[in-house]
Amino acid sequence: MDCPAALYRLVTSGVPATVEHRRVSTEGTAAFVAECVQNFITAMDSLKLNMVAVDQLHPLLTDLSLSLNKLSILPVDFEGKMKVNQWILMLSKMEAADELKEEQARQLHFDLESSYNSFMAALPNRSIG
């Protein structure tokens, strides 16, 4: 058998045909990207407005996490998802009226901002439709 395309994928590219020719559905992607951006900005602005109580932050971070998970163009192990989920887990262990200390609020804002920057960098440079 002579299979030059299979040999190329096996030896040279190392990428299986199912990945090489996969067509990723981008239906709704633009709306999901906009939703993620909105949720990032809302969470960061809330911290700037000194909204640091658990019952104020938890719903915002949960919305952000849900919107990030809707976006199939992000890798499963996207660092931003993991950071947001770690904060949600931490807040879940606290009482609703508890507030983040100033250092925690600064760290959360830093994590959100760096996750947002990583999110923007992870977006493809082509038109999202």
C-alpha cells in the first residue's frame, strides 16, 4: 500500500487527519466571546468599586466561568478557567456576608486581569462568526 498522506501525517506533521481536517463550529462564537468579555469587565469593575463580599462576587465569577465554558475555541485547560474556578471554590467555603481582605481582592483582580489578557491572546486572529 502506498499512502503518502498518511505517512506525512504520521512522520512529518504528527497530527491525525481527524484533527487536521476538523471543522470547528463557530456558530454563536462571537456572542460567547462578547459574553466572556462582559463578564470579565463586570467582575473587575465590581472589585474596583470595592464590592468584596462573597454574595456580591460569587455570582459574577460563576457567570464568568459559565461563559468561558461555552466557548469551544478555548483549550480545556485554559489557565483563566482554572483561576476563576479556584476563586469560586474558595468563595464557596465562606459565608455570604464574609468579605475578601484587601490583599485577596487585589490578588483576585490581578488574576482576573491576567486571565482576561490570556483570553484575548487565545482568540483566533480571524473573523469570528
